[in-house]
Amino acid sequence: MSDVSSSAKGRCRCGRVEFEVYARPLVTMACHCTGCQRMSSSAFSLSALFPGEAYSG
């Protein structure tokens, strides 16, 4: 398994909310449902779950 950075930046889809997390993700996932395909204009959507105390923003 590759080393995962201990911090990451992100934002909501419209870009109005930005955040930074200071932890490794608890889980990462790829969804292939039609809703996620439409949202991402791709075959899948990627997500990561972080503990609440890891967020700054």
C-alpha cells in the first residue's frame, strides 16, 4: 500500500465551500451508480471518509 498524505484540500461541487483535512482517510470508495456517473460525467465517482475532528475550514 502506498503512503497517503496526512493532509488534503477539497471543496464542494460549486466551489463555494473549501476545507482541509489533517488525517488519513478512514475509507475510500468508488461508486458506479447512474447518479454518480451523471454528477461526475464519468463512469464512477470517488469519495473518502475522514473523522470530523480532522477538518479545518
